[in-house]
Amino acid sequence: MSPTTVAARSPLRWLVLTLGGMLAAVALLLSMPGASFAASGDDGGDDSTDLPYTIVVNVRSGGEAVAGATVTAKGGDFEGEATTDEDGRARIGVPDKETAWTIELVKSSLPSGVEAPDGFAFTQEATFGAGSSVTKNFTLVAAERQTTSFADQLASRVVNGLNFGLMLALAAIGLSLVFGTTGLSNFAHGEMVTFGALMALLFSTGVGWSIWIAIPIAVVLSAGFGFAMDAGLWRPLRRKGLGTVQLMIVSIGLSLALRYLYQMFVGGGTEQLPGAVSQTIPGLGPIRLTVTDVISMAVSLIVIGLFAWWLMRTRIGRATRAVSDNPSLAAASGIDVDGVVRIVWIVAAGLAGLSGVLWAYFRPGIKWDMGTSILLLIFAAVTLGGLGTAFGALIGSIIVGLLVEVSTLWIPSDLKYVGALVVLIVILLFRPQGILGRRERIG
């Protein structure tokens, strides 16, 4: 075999080796202890008896569960009894469903400090329907309804929107750099986001290392993943002269392959990173921020600041801007365009991996398709800010993040992503090139 043939195949070998290593690493997730999820509120849970039908009784006072209270069920010659657990729930097994059962909350069994108001009904009638269980609730004192003013809700959602926008900006900046230097709309960028989160999960929960060690390792591996993809796939395809449309179709196929590869190894459930649940910082009024939220925003700001310095002040950064502006002119000026593109892929993948870790904390949780769920928002941020401009992607991401969170004041939460995309369309009708984009000249 000639040296030329070996050199031509070395990128492919590099990609195969890297993907094989990634598969081996992700496979370690299978050895992690399976998460156990309590079926809270499942009326069809296991009973303490072998009787075929179940009466579930919930006892609450002031919105809090009442534990240790005794409830009875009487009907015909049968009488059953149970005690409420920590969730204020008791299950009583009964022999048939045709009887009209009388459910009683035993007043003398109420814990100390728990009292019933005057005229409270300690008995209720329970009849079964088509199912094998029926639920009855005893509410001693109704929970106080807390109302929040519009201004307080707005302030809280603005802060959440900034947090989400900064996290989104890390992924959008990388996607914008790739588009600016190669012209590729990378639909596999969402899977690069997921990759970073999965690597953090592997080295924290799987291997047992500190999350502060696992996150830098995840970012470095994400950057290496970007290097491998460019060396083994994108660069050979560019050298073969494939157009941007063909490369975009390849990225769609790569996205599907990686997404279902993740699902094959980690399953369809949701996993949590260490520290996903943290205490709310007191003294902020209507704004609810956890320690994790503050750290996430601080990390995003620091990384974006370092990236801006790199792009504006370093030689490689200036070369990146030159290639993004005009690749042919940059090559004629002596700039190694392929080398710059390689660095762009490394930086873009590293930023996407860090964004995936922060997105896992913001959701919260890690799923096999978590990157895909925000891919359209990343594209929206890049398009809104101006295609191929890193700072435009930052501005577009913050606008999209604010729109997504603030829009829930008027529309259901399930539609908040749609609202951001509608606003994007409206803005582009008046400024097609985006906020910082330049109008294309034809001819």
C-alpha cells in the first residue's frame, strides 16, 4: 500500500478509533446503578393486604401531609384499618367493590398540633367505579393560596431568561463559527451538546469523580470529539468538493445516528448530575435563584468573555474572523484555512459540551435527545443575531432566552418555544440579515 493511500485513510482511521472510544466510554454508563423512581401518587400501588380492591385515603392540613393518622373502612361485616405514611397516604384493602364503604378519619389519632375546624366531616362514603381502586381526601385546613404580582413574576422570568440565554449562547456561538468558516448548517450540533452532558454524567455518577473534575474532562472530550469529526468526516468531504447542501444532509444523518446511539446506551430515562437540586438563595425577593443557577451564569459570562478576548486579540482569533469574512482572500493572504477550520471545530464542540452540562442543570436532567430539544432555538439565535457572526449569536441567544421565559406570562409553558420562533420570523421580515448581519450584495 502506498504512503499516499495510508495518508488518505488516516482521517477515517482517526474517526473510527475516536467513535470506538466514545462507544466504550458511553458503555460504562450501563454499569451504573439503575435509578429507582418512586411512583408518587400512584393509586394502583402495592397494598399491605392480599385483598383485590383498594381504598386510598389522603390526609392533609394546610397543604402539608399528615402522617400517623388512623383511617378505617367499614362495610357489611368487614372493617379495615390503616395508618397514613410520610406522604399522608394510607391504603386499605377491601374484599369487594359493590359495597358502599364508609371511610372514617379517627379524630383521636391526629398528631399533636393538628386540629380539625368546627363542623369538619370525619366520615365519607366511597363507592368503586370501573377500576380496582378509589381515592378519598380529608383536608383539615385548606392551604393558603399565594399570589404573586405581575411585576414580581416578570422580574423572576427575566432573570431565568438571562440564565437560559447565556447557556444557549455557548452553543450558538460555536454553531455560528462553523457556519461562518465553512458555510455548513450543522444539524448534529444538538448531539454535540448532548455529548458534553453525557460525558459529565459518566465521570461523575459513573466513575464517581467530583463534578468539578468531571465537567472539565467533559469539555476536553467534547473538543476532542469535534476535532475527530472534522479530521475523519468534514475535511475529507470538503476536499472532495461536496456542496453545502450535501454537507447539511450528511449532518442530518449524523445527528440521527448519534441520537439513537445515545439512546441505545443510556436508555430513554432521565438522569441527574450531582448537585442538580440545590437550595434557593434567600433575600432576593421574588427572584428565585439557586446556587447552581448563579454558578451557571458566572461560568457562562467568564467563558464568553474569554472567547471574546480570544476572537478579538489573538492571532488565531483574527485569522478566524478573516476566514469567516472571505475564505478565498484569507487563503491568498497566507492564512491556513484548513488549520483555522480545524480550530473552529474544536472550539465549537468544546463550547457545545459546556452548554450541554449547563443545560442539564437548567432542565434539570440528562436525556438522550436533550440537545435536539433546543436545536431549533440555537438556530433561531444564530439567525436572529446574523449568520456567521459570533457576537450576533450572543445577542440573539439572550433575546431568544428572554422571549422563551417571559412569554410564559401570557401563553402556556408548552408553547414557549413556539413563541420565540414566531418573534424570530417577525423580526426577520423587517431585517432579513439579522441584528448584526450584513446585507448580501448580488451582482
